[in-house]
Amino acid sequence: MEHCKNPWKDECKSENIKLYIQMKGENLPICQQCWNKIADQEEEW
């Protein structure tokens, strides 16, 4: 099973994948908890 690959939180190993984001041509699985944090950031990606 794949786990979260949040580029801003490498240590996340959650398997509760909510969606995928594309970054530098790669699709990264993102879990529910990390997505909530990413969506609230002003970070550009």
C-alpha cells in the first residue's frame, strides 16, 4: 500500500490517501491530514 509523500513533511507515513498533487512532473499521494495543512498554507507549488 502506498503512503503519503507530502514534500513538506517527509516523515508522514499515513496510508489514508485523500488526493494526488503534481509537483515537478511527479504525482505525489497526499493523506487527509497533510492535505488539510497544505490547503491552508500560502505556499506556492
